[in-house]
Amino acid sequence: MTTDTRDLTRTVLMVLFILALLLASFRIVQAFALATVWAATIVTATWPLMLWVQARLGGKRGAATAVMVTVILLIFFVPVGFAVSSLISNRETIAAWIAALPEMSLPSSPAWLARLPIVGPKVAEAWDGIAVEGTKALLAEIEPYTRKVFGRVMGRLGSVGAAVIQFLLTVVIAGILYSTGETAADGLRRFARRLGGDRGDKVVQLAGQSVRAVALGVVVTALVQSALGGLGLVIAGIPFAALLTGIIFFCCIAQLGPILVMLPATIWLYSTGDYVWGTVLLVWTLLVGLIDNFLKPILIKRGADLPILLIFAGVIGGLLAFGVIGLFVGPVVLAVTYTLLKEWVASHPEAAASDPGQK
């Protein structure tokens, strides 16, 4: 019996051609990949809001799309413009504060700080060290690190134009997805069903739920923390409170928390001799920082019925692996993997028979 080598050759050539076609296609769309991922994430997370806007505008999809795109543009350009304007208008005050920074001094740490569990003694010891040696010694110690950070920041300033172009491209793609959302979703679900049947369709829906859940948890928690943190800064009389509130919001979105902004503000109050408001702001800073620990899990759990540990592993791991976009990509990848493994294990007859829920 002979083997028809022509069919084998034809199959190999077809596979190679398809691989080459896929590789070429990927290289072509590679420049749009990040913008597309961001746009798909934004549209998926805000799709219910877009439908609500559309219903209020008499069912006009074009008008609703225009409103959503305008809101996205305002969310980006208004804070940036306000921050730049604030820095320019207060440049002399900022320069004077930076010049006086080496001469600032701190009082001794409050007695209750050392009584805090685990971190209290170390924080109090570091505080007292700075109070004795002064901020000049601290600045001299961190100077090598600040040089490196400043060098990296200056090195990235050249890519600001590229970042703005990426953002505008993201907005354009988001507008297209808002306009043709149902068609895009239907095509994606049909592709998933072609790969995995009903299970593939379920995975696509789960991915959408995961994106909305993480967006709800991360963004709403960041809004609450930045609002409360900004309120504390205003009441305590911290200068540039509005600008610092915007920085708090972006820190919370990046999972860095409000303490990076509020703790230096607290230290500044102590250095000016305002011990009462410094202590009040310190306590408020700790309370605002702890909100993240219980509010975010509640919001994420409401959006997607998945193990909360899985979601947090995806958020933190995705952030470390892919940057800010990983906040949304990480949970989706882990959720899809978890669901596929769970369905695969449950599909085995012995696993189904031993599952108490099946009896």
C-alpha cells in the first residue's frame, strides 16, 4: 500500500501558509494591539452605562457614542490640564518649598505610634531618627535614588507624544466599538462557540463579567479613596489639595494606595509645627488606606461570581506582568483558565459522581 505524498506535501504547505499569514497579520496589527486591548476593556466595562445614555437620548446610538467618547476625552485632558496649570501658576511657591526642604525638622514620634502592632516600633524608630538628624541627612541618603528616578522620568518624557497618540487611537477604537458593539460581541461569541461549543460561549461571557467586576472594584474604590483623601487634605489645610487628590486617584488606580501622597502631607504638617492636624491627618490616612481592603472585594464579588483570591491574584499578578492594563487582563486570563479547568474536571464521569452537588 503506497502513501500519497502529494496530500502530505499539500497539507504541510497549507499549514505553513496559514502560519505565515497569521504572523504577517500580527505584525501589521501589532501597533494597534495595546490600543485595541485598552479600548475593548473600556467599552466592556462601560457598556451598561452607554446603553443607559442611549436610552436617555431616544435610542440614538451615534449620539450615545459621541457622549461616551467626549467623557473619555474629558477624563484624560481635564485633570492633566488642571495639573499643568496648577504647577505653572504656583511654580514660585513650589520652588521656595523645595529650597526650604533641607532645613525642615520633625518633632519626636507620638507615643501611640510605637504601640501599633508589627510596624509601629520600626516606624517610630525611623521617625525619631529623622527628627534627630534632620531632613538634610535623609535627603542625602535618598539622593542617589532620586537621581535614578529623575533620569528615568526625563528619559520617558520623549515618549509623551507617542503616549498621547496611543490614547487618541484608543479613543477612536473605543468609538468604533461603541457603535458596533453588538456585532463585535456576536462575532467573538460565534468564534468561541466554533472553538469550544457552549463552553466557549460561556467563557466569553465570563471574560466580560470579569472585566466589569474588576473595573467596578478598582475604579469605584479609587474614587472613594481619592474623595476621602482629598477631603482630609482640604480640612487639614494642605496646599495644592486638588492636585494631590488627582495624584491620589491615579495612585489608587495603579494599586499604590493613597498613603504615598497623604503620608508626606502629614509629615509636612508636623514639620510646620501643626501637631494636632498632623495627628488627625495621620489617623485619617490610615483609615482611608484600609478602605481598599474591604470595599474592593465586595464590589468585585458583586460583579463576578469567582473566588476572590483568584481575582486578587489576577489583579496583582497582571499589574506586575503587564503594567496597568494587567489590572484587567490578569483577572480575565485567570478566570478563563479557572473556568476551563473546572469544566474539564467536572466533565469526567467519576468527578461528576463524587460531586456532592450532583447527588
